[in-house]
Amino acid sequence: MGSIRVLSDMVASQVAAGEVVERPASVIKELMENSLDAGAKSLEIEVRGAGSVLLRVSDDGSGMDREDALLSLERHATSKITSAADLATVRSMGFRGEALPSIASVSEFVLRTRQASASAGTEAVIKGGKMVAVREAGCAPGTTVEVRSLFFNVPARRKFLRSAATEAAHLDRAVETVALAFPGVALHYQRDGRAVHRLPAAASLASRVADLYGTEARAALLEMPGTEGKGIRVSGLVSRPGATRADRGRQFFFVNGRAVENVFLSTGLREAYRQMLEPGRHPSLFVHMVMDPQVVDCNVHPAKREVRFRHGAEVREVLRSAVEAALRQARADWLQPVRAHLTARVAPPAEHGPRAEPLRVARQPELPRPVLPAPAPDPGTSAPRVIPEEFRLVGALSRRYLLLEGGEGLVLLDQRAAHQRILFERLQRGVAGGGVAVQRLLSPAVFELPAREHEAVEGNLAALAEAGFGVEVFGGRALRVEALPDFLAGRDPQRVMEAFAAAAVSGGAARLRGQAAEEAVRRTVARLALDEGGAKDEREQRALVAQLLACQLPYCDPEGRPVMLQFSWRELDRRFGRD
Ligand code: ADP
Ligand code: MG
């Protein structure tokens, strides 16, 4: 007799439970998804003892009649697909018909459900997969599933649960995820008798985010202009540059309403922020993508967390350009209030005194014209030398900061951060434009570097060449520098190469690849910018401000730190108690 046996349904359910029901949060996730699939407009979620005592989800969805209620507890019973072909077009959250029986096989489980048209509902009680009772029940239309003593009969599973705090954090995350996936659904979430979230149905994702995380968190986000490309609709919110977080806890990708992880998505996001992230900082992101279900496979992960795209690179590009568009828009937004203020103003207030004359402008007109500095095609040497009229240079604060008066209030500008931004964008543009303008040194510089540093330069000659550094190995540990990118002209070549070596060495490897090499060049430029002293005189101050404002992203340095801080008139009045 062979040793292969068909597992009983009960054992099969427990095995399946191992995959679907990893922890209390997975139960809540499955139950909430069922409610949403049933068209619920409002969910009540209650949890006790981090989910090992009680997990309950009540909805106002379609409910089930008695026959369906019993069927729903059988393995592979689903109302959502009928054939494998349907998998390709599935729009519901569930489709495997596994969740309810799996959960019921490892808990004390009660299902109460009623269709609105029915006079009474059905209650089914199951313990460890065994049906204990089925009866008629008086209950509100909709469905309630109650799960107690999760894993009571699978001690091995129970042992794998983490601390109550960890499990609770997973539960919170699961609820947040659904709240963000379906802003239009009202959601009440209670943990150990305490209301965690009372979320009314929201009209938009933005207001749901504000309800969940507070208005301040909402204000730190940019709305992505809804875009559509390659059959993919993208909308959502992303961090303003400089308003990032130390963790990835607020990155949510939704594809057709399903929260997913996918490497193409995370790469698209990273690429969009490439020039703006301080190491160890992460943008928040709440993004909804809608696409033909045929081009996304949700059936690759037991909890459906990961998806596979048929055209991953396209999805990445669509996301990247949507995020970039939001970031570009941010620049215009930053100046927009200034413009509005100026348009509204009839005459410049007398106490602001005579406006300083920008360079190369013969006379300042009486009324400031609202001019938005368009992003200049090249903030390099040909950058405008004129400070846009919205800003009046007031002076310098030590040699570190410049003070500007803008239409909105006071602007403090960090000169070193400004230099970093300006140099960085010149480099960036040069590389993107197919070549950085190069300045030959009058006589080549030859010098030696310590072994490790020398190796770091030698391993990255190609990346250096592309960024406009004319450097070659000159035997032993010597290097010969013949040219530098023009925006570094006049620098000590040895200092420049030392800065690069330091950046490359801290990047880990002697030979850096692609993005890492680019990154090292970027860090070098940032480092060199720090050598710049503060502007010597007003002419230099003006030039600096003008160059900065001609940058694509003038408000943060290449690492995402702020370059300018704005204190609104209102804020100043408030500080002086004039409110
Ligand atoms: P799936 O969601 O993959 O179909 P489940 O085991 O989660 O499998 O649910 C089985 C079936 O039970 C669903 O297809 C649905 O018809 C029904 N069902 C489950 N939960 C609800 C609910 N909250 N309201 C209405 N019907 C439900
Ligand atoms: Mg389901």
C-alpha cells in the first residue's frame, strides 16, 4: 500500500491556515476584505488582547442567506470566481475561498449574517474547524465574524506570535491599509476597549490621510496630479521634499484597491526622489494605481501581498513620472502664494523701504510685477543673475544665512545648502545633457593618494569621466588630473579627488556600479560645496540667491535638507503676540 493519502478537509484547512493566517493581523485583513467585497460602506473592527483573545469585524454589506453562509465555510467555496480564467480579470479582494474555513479551523469562530431582505439571519458556531451549532439569529443586515482564542488548537503557531505590542502594531497597520485603500468606507476600530480610529467616510484620499494621521501630516504631502499613461491611472499623495521620515512606515502602494509590494514600485519611488533624499530618510507615499487586471497577477503570494506585473518596467516608469510631476509642481506651489500676495497688493507697503535693485536691472518698477521665475533650462553659468522680484534681499546673518523678504514673509536661506543645491543641479544637468562642460587645467596636477583612496578613484574612472573629471592613473599611487567640470574650476584638484575618494570609500566598494558611482560623485559635489565660504558682498549674495531660485528644486539640498525656511507674516505676528 502506498503512503500517499488525501488529507481530510480539516487537516487541509489547518495547513492552508498556516499560509493565509500568519498572525492576528492576517485574520483582520481577510475579514475586512470580505466585507469590502460584500459592498460594505461601514466597518466596525474590535480587537482584544492583541487579537489572540478576540477579533471581530462587522459590516453592513450584502450579508448571506443560510445556504451561502454554510457554503462560505467550506474549503474553496467562493462566490467570486468560477473558473481559472476568471483569475485573470478578478477585481475582488478575495478569490480563493480559503480564508473563512482556514480561520475557523484554528479558532473559536462565530459567523452571523443576514441579508437586508430576510426577516432573520443565520448564526454558525465553529470550534477548531468543527461545526458546533447553526441556528436562526436576530441580527442587523450585514455580516459579523467573531474570532476568539486564535490558534488555541495549534500551540506551535501560538508560540510564534510576537509580543502583544508587535501584534498590535501589525493589526493597526492592517486597519490603516484598508482605510487608505477605501477612503469612502467608514471605519471604526477599537482595541482593548479604546477607540483607535473613528473614520467617517471620506470624500478623498487626502482627507482620509488627514483623518488618520492628522492635518500636519497631510500638509507635509503633495497631491500627485492624476495622470494616465500606458493604460495605468495613477493618483495619490507623496512627501514634500524635505518632509521625509526615518522609516518606510507610510509607504502604501495600491493596485486596483489592493495593497501590494513590488520591487518595480519601490524602485520607481526611489528614482523619483533620487536627488532629494538624505541617507536613511524615506518619503511617505500613498498611491493608487488602476490598471487592467489582466496585466497584474495577484495570485503569487498566500496573503496576496505581492503582485507580479506583466510589464514591470512600464509600471515603474509611470509611477516615477507621476511622482516627479508632483515634485515639480511643488516648486511652483512654493512660489504661488508669493504671486497671489503680490497680485492682491495695491502698492508696496511703505515700511518695506526702497526695493533693492537687482543686478542688471536698470530700474525697479514702482509696482512689483508678479513674475514667477520659470525653471531655467540651465542653472549653470548662464543662469539668470537676477533675483526674482518676489524676493528682496535684506542682508546676511553671520556668514551662514541670508535674509530675504518674500511676499509671504521672511525667508532664511542657508548659504552652504544653497551651494550644494546649485552645484548638484549643474552636475545633474551636465550629465543628463550628454556632457558636463569641462575646464582644462593650465597645467595638469599630479599627486599621490593613499592606497585605498587611490583604488577608489581608479575603480571609478568611467563615472568620473562622465561627470567631467579628466583624471587618469599615473603609475603607482599617483593620479593626474587634467580637467575638472567647469563648475568646479579654480578648485584644488587634489582636494577634489580626495573628496571623491572619501565619498566612494564610504560607499563601500572600490568599484562602484551605476547608481552608486553617480551617488559618490553627487556626494563629492555636496562635500565640495561645503568649502564655499559665505558670499563676500552683496553682489555675491544676489548671485547666489538668483542661481538658487533658478534651480529645479531650490528648497532642499541634494540630501533633502531644507535650503530655505519661510516664516509667514502671520507666524511672525503670532510670535509677537499680535494675533
Ligand atoms: P473568498 O473571499 O476568497 O471568496 P472567503 O473564505 O474569504 O473566500 O469567503 C468565502 C465566501 O463567503 C466569499 O466568496 C463570500 O461569498 C462569502 N463571504 C465571506 N465574508 C462575507 C461577508 N462579510 N459578507 C458577505 N459574504 C461574505
Ligand atoms: Mg476572502
